[in-house]
Amino acid sequence: SFECASGVSAVLVSTLAFAVACEAARRLARRAFRGGHFDALALASAWLFALNPANVFYGIAYTESGFSCASFIGYLALADGWDVASG
């Protein structure tokens, strides 16, 4: 039915956005630590983001994973020197 398909697609989109947010968090932490020997620390920070107690909201059809994804990608764009305008 349509309700079932829309529910499943919402969960899939949310899960995909969470996976992208985890990768963006790792890249942002790697850029913040700026060193090859800090890659493990960047990976640990991404794991801490992925395994925090509130991660139950990232796997269901809520907006938290999409917001986290957009936030981390925006922070990366800002770190790259993009002129990010709000509004």
C-alpha cells in the first residue's frame, strides 16, 4: 500500500542521510585535527556521533538525520572557504 511504501522510503532516506552525516562528521573532524596521525581520532569522533544515545532518532522517519547531514556538509563548505549565506 501507499502508506507502507511511504513509510519505508522515509526510513531509507533518513538512514542514508545519517550515513552521509557520519562520513561528513569524520571528514570535518579530520580537517579540524589536521594531521595524518589524528585519523584514528577523527574516526573515533564519527563513531561517537554514530553511537550516541540519541541515535535512535536517526534511524526513523524524523528530520534529525537530514538536519545533521545538512549541518555537517555546511560546516565542511564553510571550512573550504565557500561563502555560505543563510536565509
